[in-house]
Amino acid sequence: MPFLLDDVVTDFDMADSFTITRNVGNFVAGGWAVTSTWTINAFGVVAVAEPRTLEMVPEGDRIKGAIQIHTNQPLYPTLAWREGTSDTVTWLGDTWRVMESSPWWNFGYWMSILVRMEGD
């Protein structure tokens, strides 16, 4: 049985707080219409994305900077079945957009790759 890491990703010595903004909506004439927005206070391990991880991000987004977030709740990229756009995360004053999210259920956490949307 794998070692569960859910306690590690929420450990106060390693983790940091951030805010998730989640939009739900649908396409209408003229574009995307948001029907509801949630703000979620979250906690997890935030790290700079490693070069190998950056290979998963489209080349044009790599220059903006990327981070990884390990948390015990999912962060969603844009998915057709979810009827929502990518979650955004606000951390240390910058806003980041979820590009990829992987469930590591057998280890008890989610790993997400995010690229910077705005900020320095």
C-alpha cells in the first residue's frame, strides 16, 4: 500500500494558503457567460515548476512562469464536461491559471501545474 501524503500537503511547516476562484457557466452567442463564481480558501504546498514539468505547458505560456501546487482538493483546468473555465489561484499577490491537474489518489493528494496570468 502506498504511503499517503495528504498530511504532508497540509502540514503548516511546508504548506501555504492561497485562494481559488472557480467559475461555472456556458457558451452563449458572443462568448462565454459566467453563471456563478466561488471563492475557496485553500492550503497546500506551492513550489516552482521544475524544467521537466514545464514541458507539459505550451511553450508560449512557459515564459510567464509556472508553479506546482500539491493539495488535498482538486484544482480544475478548462474541461468541457465541467462547464467551467480553468480555476485561478491567487498566491502572494499574483494570479495563476490551472493548466494541468493530476489526481494522485493512491497517495492522497492532487498535483496541479499553473501559469502566471498577471503580476511581476
